[in-house]
Amino acid sequence: MRDMGLDLIEAVNATDHVLGPEQAEVTIVEYGDFECRHCGRAAANLTLVLERFAERVRFVFRHSPREDAHPHALLAAEAAECAASQGKFWAMHDLMFANQRNLALPDLMRYGQQLDLDMTLYTQEMADHVYLQRVREHIDKARASSVRRTPAFFVDGVPVSLSFGTQALLDATEAALHRHSLDVNRPGPTAPSSTDRPTATSTRFTRPRPR
């Protein structure tokens, strides 16, 4: 079901966290919150979507922590970015969604150790809030795309409402893949055949004989 929000404002770029092949036919973007229980449920269901359409779909996660409702969400987003700087964004992503009730700073430190991060660097970046600005930029872009709640999903840039469950995301992904198949198989303009082409005719002139 199409959401009534705006289409995705910012296209996927080199700073995004992407799971799946670069040349995938369809891109799913989520604005999510690590402390949001609805995001936690969506994360589990999204795994099924990605497995079903393996190699044809890629997934992008962006931050949209609800600071008013979830006191640990912003810091959790920063922790994910710190882990990303050491190549472990998705491992931290999965670990935090699996432990949504335990996202206080001591918990985030423990997760860093579990993932075998460079703890000196991780601790320093967390203390200095090195990636806070990046998270804020995600929040601003989410608002510009009319994201009012989490999770917010976009399939090929078009918002998809999960009001009736994750099946809507599955249906939207299938529809997008179908459109891509039509585009690939749609015949392009054909060049006219030799029988269709107008042929140039030449007029032969004969020189009059001298009298």
C-alpha cells in the first residue's frame, strides 16, 4: 500500500549503509530507530524479504531516532556509526535490534567488545560524538521526506505504508521487480527494414547525338 508521504528526497549514495548487490534491480530504504519495537519486528521480517529476492534487491538503513519517545535511540545510532567506521555496521545493527531493551551506554560498550571492535577508538568516538552530525543529517532528510513514524520504508523511492503489516512491503517489492522486468523486456524502436526504406531513384540522361 502506497503511503501518502513524499517520495524519498535523498537518493542512495556512497555514505549509505547498503546490504545487497550494487546493481540490484530494486532498492528498499528504511528510516529506523533501534529502540522502536515496530522497527525490531520489521527487521526480522525484512530478512525474509531479502532472502526471497536475493541478488535482486538491496537494502539501505538510515537513522531516524525518536528522541522524545526513546531515550537511548540517538546514542544507539551513534554506536552503529562508530561500528561502521570499523566495518561492522550490520553486525551492530543486528545486535542492537536483538537487544532493544538494553541500549544504555554500558550495553553499547559491551556490544562493541562482543564485536571485537578496537575499543580505544570506539570509546573515544562515542565520547566525542564523532558521528552525531551524520545521524542528525539522516533525521533532517527523514523529515524532508515526510517521515512521521518509524519504521518508514521506501521502495525505489516510493513510500510504502506498513499499517497492514509487512506484506505491504513484500507486495511493493514484487510490483517494483515486475516493473523492472517489463522495462527490460519492452522492445525498443526498431530500425526500418530494407523493404521499408525509401530507395533513391536516379534518372539516366542520354546525351543528344550531334546533328
